[in-house]
Amino acid sequence: MARPRKFDEGQAVDAAMRAFWAGGYEATSTQDLCDATGLGRSSIYNTFKSKHDLFGRALRHYIEAVSGRQIELLGGEAPVREKFRALLGQVVDDECGDRRGCLAVNAGIELASQDPEVAGLLKRDYERRVEAMREAIEAGKRAGDVAPGRDALALAHFIHAMTGGLRVAARGGADRAALEAVVATALDAL
């Protein structure tokens, strides 16, 4: 008879997420995951089957938290420019803090071209966020905050690309002033 688990699986996924976020998929060893979660190898493999399975769960956990926060912000009552200023401002603040980047962007760069499961997960997240952005822009058009002739879907793709671009630029050394200049330019596009 199998022994019952004596750990919180959600906490283990969160701890693994932080380990993968700090080191990337390839560079994060099983021992790193054991150290991060406080679990032994057998508990990790019995619960999560493989490092790849645990990474998938950690990435989904990250995406739900970050995308959920962004989608909630975009659905609020503020004018559309304020919504996007806040969203892009969060990205700048994140990147000027610990500079770990975005786990989803990092995973896209490291794994998406060779891992169809990760690529599919990132594609679904991309579509979900772009749709939330498109809806916010359409609401802005109805409110008169965005010119009626602007293509809401094209603007949503542009703003989404700006979030990833800000993160990559920060990893490459761009400072807060440079990132804020990019945000100001992106907001002018609305």
C-alpha cells in the first residue's frame, strides 16, 4: 500500500517554478528541484513523473498567476491607456527588480522550438492575453479613448510583443529610463 503524501503539492509546484525561473529548464537539475521543494527524488518522480512534467505544471502555475493578473487589470474600469500603462509599468517594475525575466518568455526562448507541449501551452497563453488586450482596446474605442479606425487586434499583438520585448531588452541591459521610453512610445500607438 502506498504511503500518503505528506507535502502540499501546490507548494512544491510553486517552489519548482521558482527554481526553473531562476535557472531555466536545462540548467535546473533534479537536485536543484529537491533542494527547492524539500522533497526527495522519489517523491518528485512519484508525484510528477518527470522533470518535464514538473516543468509543465510549474509553467502552467506561472502563466495562470501572471496572465490572470494581467487579464484582471485589463478588464477593470479604468480608461484603456491607464490599463496599458499599468500593465507595461508592471513589466518594467518586474524587470528593474530581480531581472529574472518572465518564465514564459524564458521558456519560449529556451524550449518552444523543440518542445511541442511547451509551445502549445505558450501559444494558448498568447491567444488568451491577446484576446483580453483586444477586448480592452475595443472597449477603449467605444469609450472614445482609441481612434475608431485603429485595428484592435493588431494593437493587441503589438502591445503583447512589447511586453516580451521589454523583458528581453531588460535582460540585455536596458535600464528603467530606456524601458519607460519604450512604454511611452507604445502608449502613443493607442
